[in-house]
Amino acid sequence: MEQRRKERIDRGIKVRTDGLYALMSWRELGYLTLPRLVLIVGMLILPFVMPSMYWQRVISIVCIYALLAVSFDLLAHFVGLVSLGGALFIGVGGYISAIMNTSFGFPPLLAIPIATIAGAGICTLLLFPCLPLRGVYFAIVSLMYPLAMARVIEALDILGGTDGIMGIDSFPNRWIEQYFVILMVLLFLFGVRRLVNLDLGLVLRAVKDNDQAVRASGMNITFYKAVAVFFSSAMGCLGGACLVHIYMWSGISLFALDFSILPIAATVIGGAGTIVGPVLGCLILVPVSELLRDFGTLRIVFYSLILVAFIVFRSEGIMVYGQRKYHQIERWVKV
Amino acid sequence: MSDQPILEVKEATKTFGGILALNRVSFHVNEGEILGIIGPNGSGKTTLINCITAFIKMTSGKIFFRGKDISRKPAHKIADMGLTRTFQIMRPYYSLPAYKNLVIPLFSPRAKRTGGWRGGGKLGDRNTVGIDILEEIGFERDSFVPYKMASTLPTGYLKRLELARCLALKPEIILCDEVFSGLSMSEIASMVPLIERLQMDGIALVMIEHRLRELFRVARRIMVLNFGEKLIEGTPEEVMADEKVKEAYFGSAEEVEEVMTYA
Ligand SMILES: Nc1ncnc2c1ncn2[C@@H]1O[C@H](COP(=O)(O)OP(=O)(O)OP(=O)(O)O)[C@@H](O)[C@H]1O
Ligand SMILES: [Mg+2]
């Protein structure tokens, strides 16, 4: 009689480490790339699956939050800086792009990259003074800036004051809008995953693990933290810049706390430190939050409940759980 | 030029609140020399290293490295000049495998300058160079040890990893804070030749040790600290014969006898 036993598919792949040797057969190649393909193809066909105006808008918002969540995950889990500055990045990026567009007449697809780079520079400078400090200071300062900025704009009545800046150009059409933000999310998602495994990424992880040893290795930890903050705020500013062209309006609500809190909730739900997880978290959390729009500010209570539930019951997050299950998939083989 | 000391400390003083942890300690290290620093617990040995390498700020005093005043330089600049240190409480990157721990120092400006091992260069990428250094320092290349997570390594290997991090920087001097403590006799026996080889490579060493027998095998000049003050400096025999040292360090003369018979 023929004997059969179960075997885990990933075993053979895991033994042959480091990329090249993993591709021993088409089947294994498929096993490795399937999850990535599902994500990429899934994101790309989303606009067709939900063609209504309303849901397309939601997809754009999901992508903007996804950029923020990836940015949060990068700083928190690979550099050790807990950032509550999502709103700062969105606000700075948004206002710069709005000004570039309305005052200098740059089209959105030019104003957005400018806002991304310039905004990241400004945010890095703003946060620079607390980079040499350890502990909770970075979180506090990054939370304080957006609150302060909103008040300053209001009080001095600059940049449109409480009315905001109106008459901002939208993307050429809503398909371009959709695919621009989706491609940006995919680009930064895989870019950040690549970054954390480069030698530079290892240095950043080392700063989180043991900053004193990095100093003893002759490296300026403040500089490397600043590099990470620049990458991270660039993602946030990109999101903010896209947002003002989606809404065709830029106002102090860009500095709203939601942009700081929801990405953190999404990261916890999706799986901290996985980078993909936070994107999944946004894909779940943002549409649900849209459905609850009628409840207004009460939605913050809802994020909090979800957060607490996840921390208590499945603290590892969806992605880590899913990864483990996927690696445990077995097949029958002849003995 | 050649008789200029590589490291010179002048009147290093450090106070923590009211505690005087270092009181006007002066000494020098010559090119290629091994200087031993001994002293009872809490005598300020680690504090001295922390002050030299700018991990804590000195209250007063001056430090010269090859004649250059480095008292006001930040820690990473000092390491960048080739003045490296190990930590008494080991500080590996626990979340990385042992060989990846060395990618970080190999990525530093100094390693890029001195090593010529940019990724893909003729010495191979940083991973390969890291494994080479680990092999040199006593990790078995063909075993799994260099690939193990630093968090799972035993003390002996972590101490070696501390030294390896310094070596990756091609140092001119290494300040070793108790690299022998916590090791078994056989582990120490395998470390001693390693230390001797570093000296032959022209690296000066400052070794803080409680394991006197092993220290006296490699260091010909010893400095004794007690309550933050320098008691005496000299050869192991001179130092051990000193009355003040006997009193401060051992309490009894018999122990000194015992140590000296092995030294
Ligand atoms: N950060 C600090 N704050 C306050 N006091 C400190 C600090 N670091 C060290 N000390 C004090 O300074 C003195 C010297 O400590 P140090 O760690 O330099 O001793 P040591 O010679 O290295 O001792 P050991 O042999 O135990 O390693 C001790 O009295 C210690 O309590
Ligand atoms: Mg000590």
C-alpha cells in the first residue's frame, strides 16, 4: 500500500536561504509570489470592482491612510521612534502642494512631488531638535506640532485662515487619481520593505535595538534618525499633497488628529513591523470608518474599541497571523 | 614622533551628584602597548572608559589622542578616529544574527574609509567581511554560530562579538571593559592568544580586568584605581608588592601571594 505523509511547503524554501536558491521550482516560486501577486493585483483592480464615485473616493482615502501607516510602521518598528505626526505630514504636504498649485500654477502632478520633497525637508527640520533625545519626546513633539500649526493658521489668518485655500486643481481625471495613489502605495510599500533589508536599513534597525552600540561604531545616530524621519515624512507629505488635489481644498482640518491616530490603529490591526500589515489594516479600517461617518467624532471611540480588542485578543495582528498560517500549509507527499 | 603616546589622559575628573567617581586620574598608553587597569568594584574603571569615549561627559580634565585634544568631541567622532571600546554589559543587536551585527560598523564612515570594503568590492560585500571578522575572532565559520541570532548566543560569543565590532572599524586602540569576566577558564585560555595577536597587529589595548592572572600574562604595565583615584602604576610585580594595593584590593596578603605565584 502506498504511504503518504504531510509536508510543509515552506520547509525546502527556508533551508535554502537568501533569495537566489529559493527559486528551485515553479511551484515554490508560485508559493512565494502568490501573496504578493494577490496584493498587487487586488489593489490594481479595486477601482474596477467598485466603480461608484463614492467608493472610488474611499479607495483614494484608504491609500492615503496606507501611506501614513507604512510611514508610522517604518519609524516605530525599524527605528524606534513612535510618531504621532501623521497630521503634521499631511498638513505640511497638503498646504505646500496647495500653494504650489494656486500661487505658482504648477499642475498637480508637478506640485505633488515638490510638496513631497520640500514637505519632508520641513518636517525633518521641525522634528530634528528632539531626535538626539531618547524616550517619549519625539511622540509628544510630533503630536504637538499639528495642533500648534492649526492654531497658528487660524490666529494669524494666513494661508486662507479658517476658510482654507480653495480652487485647487484636481487630478486630470478620477482614474488617474485612483491609479496614482494606488501605485504610490505599492511603490512605497515595496520600497520600504527593500529599504529595511539594505545595509542602511540594518543600521536603522540597530539604532532601535541598541543606539549606544551604533555610536560606539562611529556613527552619528541623530543623522540616521533624521534620514528615517525624512523618508517617513515624505510618505506622509505625499499623502497630504494627494489629498488636497482630491478634495480640491486645503484647510486646517488637514491637521486633524485622525491622521495621527487611525494609522496607528491600522498598524496594530494589520500587524506591527510587517509593513504590509498596516496597509491591510487601512483597507479594513477606513471603509468601516466611512460607513460610520454618520456618527461623526464618535468614530474615535470606535477606533479605540477596535484597538483595545486587537491588543487584548490578537496582539500580533492579521498579517503575522496570516503569515504563520500560510507557512503552515501542508501538502501530501508520497513516502 | 614615535615616542608620543597614542592616548593621554590628564586629570580626568567625574562627579555624579555628590559622588566623586573619578578624581584627577592621569595616565598614558603607548603605541602598540597593553595597559591593564585594575581596581575593586565601583572604583571608577567603567566610568573612566565612558569619559574617554565621551559616552558620559567629563566634569574636568583633558584627553589627547595622538596629541590631538578630543575632550570635547562627541562619541561617534571619537570612534571614527579609531579609538574604540567594548561594553562591560554587552550591547549586541539582539534582533540580528551575529554576522549581521557587523554590517553596522562596516557601514560606518571609518570602515568605508579604511577598509575599502564597499559592498561588492574585492573583499566581498559586508556580510562576507563580517563572517571573515567573526572567524578571526573565534566563531567557527562552518558552523551555524555566525548565523545565529545574537539573542541566543552565550556570553563567551557575545564578548567576542563586542571585540569584533571594534575590529570592524580597523581600530588603533581598543578599550576593553572586562572581556574575560563571565567566561570559563577554557574560554579565557582561547581568548588570550587572540589578545596577543591584536597586539602583534599593532593595536594598542587598555584592558580592565578582575581576572588578574590572565591579565598579567598579556599586560606588562598595570594601573590601579581605588575610589576613583589612581593608586599606583607599574609592572605587575611592582603593583602587587605595593602595600596600598594589597590593602585596597585584597584585604589580605595571602591572596596576593597566590596570584603572584601564577603570574
Ligand atoms: N550613571 C551613574 N550615575 C551615578 N553614579 C554612577 C553612575 N555610573 C557610575 N556611578 C558610580 O560611580 C562609581 C564608579 O562606578 P564604575 O561603574 O565606574 O565602577 P567599576 O570600577 O567599573 O566597577 P565594576 O568593577 O563593578 O565594573 C560607583 O560608585 C558607581 O555607583
Ligand atoms: Mg565596570
